[in-house]
Amino acid sequence: NPIVGICLTPNSLISVIKNILLFLFIFYHHPLNAITIYVDPAGVDSTADGSLSNPYQYIQTAIDASSDSDLIKLLPGSHEGIEYNVGNKKISFTSTYSGTFDETIINQTIVLGKFYLNNNNSNSNAPDYNPTISGFTALRGIRLNRSSAMIIDMNISGDTYGIWLDFFSDADIISSKISNCEKGILSEYSRFSLSNSIIYENTGSGVSINGNYVPNQYILQNNLIIDNGEHGIYVAYNSDRYESIEIENSIIAGNKEHELSVSMLVDSIHINNSNLCGVMINSYYYEASDFGVGNINENPLFCDRFNQNYSLASNSPSLGM
């Protein structure tokens, strides 16, 4: 059990600045000719027009009514559905969180179906527009197939794969939480970056990288990957092309098998200023210090790890990393 110390209070100013930057990103990333379509579980599709005063009831109805570069904004409540087929449209999804900076809205805006983005990389109607999914809770995860997206400020839980990147997909995952899935992130022949996120208590590996068709660099910065049922990060195999893994300022701890396990030799592994016990490559164990500088292997000392309070105690050796 971790030694519980004096918990550090998060800096509210940093949180406000982060939310303002997210709001500005979504605002300026949203083309001027696009529209915002609203969805409210209390809406009535048969008479709705997608406006704030007359929102759609169902997410799929809003998707069907949307055009490339549109923004679908989900109002608080439980949004029904099994799978939302976005197809190859380049549209974004957010909640009212981006406008209010009230983090409780992420928990209050609950999406019950899976988001499925299929082949939006082939869509040339909005070539400079990268869709964003942000600011709500997704209980059946997100799947990208030959698609790209930015996934920001999301809570994802309860499905086979929290985020499934399938065949030539590309995702930037930022400030999100993924838990209680079979695998937190599954990347198959795809690329992703992961930053400022918590991947925890998934029954399988927190992050699983399976296959690589193109020269890829997996960048993981400022993350916590903890208490997963298999590996923290598992690289199943790679192709004969260049592949590298970059881990910076992260804590990878308490995973049932290995913190980082690679079944075939990756061309380049760089680990810096991180806390993890080591790296397993082809059944051989290496210290994290073999792959970079500033690494330690010590108890991170969370405030209340077993109640998912992963704030660092004041005496944590991971402070400042």
C-alpha cells in the first residue's frame, strides 16, 4: 500500500488556463462556414431543427443532418444509442464544457453508444480540418478506422476497447481518462500521441500497440498508466519499418505484468524523467535508466490510490518529474 502523505491541492489557475485554451482551440478550429448542431436527450427529433432552442434528441440524427466541419454539441444528460456511425464525415463533437469550464459537465454528459469514424482520411471536402471529440463521458468507447481525430478531456470506460485505432488511423489523445475497459487504448497499424492522461484499472493492458505499416513514432508525455490487469504498455510486434516509443515525465506503476513490454525489438526507445520499474524486451529485463535520463523506480506515493485519487502526496518522489 502506498504511504499517504499530505495531498497537494491542484492549481486552479492552471485548470482555468487549460480550459480557456481548449475553448479557443475549438472556436478557431471550427470553420466560419460550419454550423453548430445541438443534441438534448429531452429533444424531439420529429420537430427539431438542431438549434439550441430546438435540439435533436439523438446523436445519430444530428450526424445524419451534419456536413463536413460542423460541430455537434451535446447537452447534459444520458444520450442513448448503440453505435454512432459518423462515416467519413469530418465533424466534431463536444459538450457545453468547452464554454463553461465546469468539469462536472464531463460527468453529466453521458454517451451510451460507441463513436465510429470510418475512413475520414479519404475525405477531401475538408482537407485542413481534423475532427475533435471532447468534453463528455463515453461508455462504449471510440473507434477510428482509417481516420484521424483529436480526443480531448474525455472520460472513457466500460467497453472492450476505450479507444480503438484501426488501420492507418491517427489520434492525439489529450487530458483524458480511460478505465474499466478490456484494453485502454488499442492501436493496430496506426499512430497516436498520448499526453496528460490517466489510463487505469483496465482488465487488460493500458496501452497495446499491435502492428505497424508506416514509419511511426509513439509519443507519451505526462501520463499516469496504473493498476491495469496486464501490461502498462504492450508492443505486440512491429514491421520491418522504423518505429520508436518516446516516454516523458510519466508514471507507469502497479500494472499486473510489466510496465513496458516489447515482444520484438523496437528501433528506438527513449524514456526520460519517468517513474517505472523497468522494460521487458523479448523476455530480457532492462532498467529504465538504460533508455534515458532522470528515471526512477520508486513508490509514487499517491494520496489515495485505491479510491482513484492519484494526486501526488507532498513527499512523493515523482514530484517535479
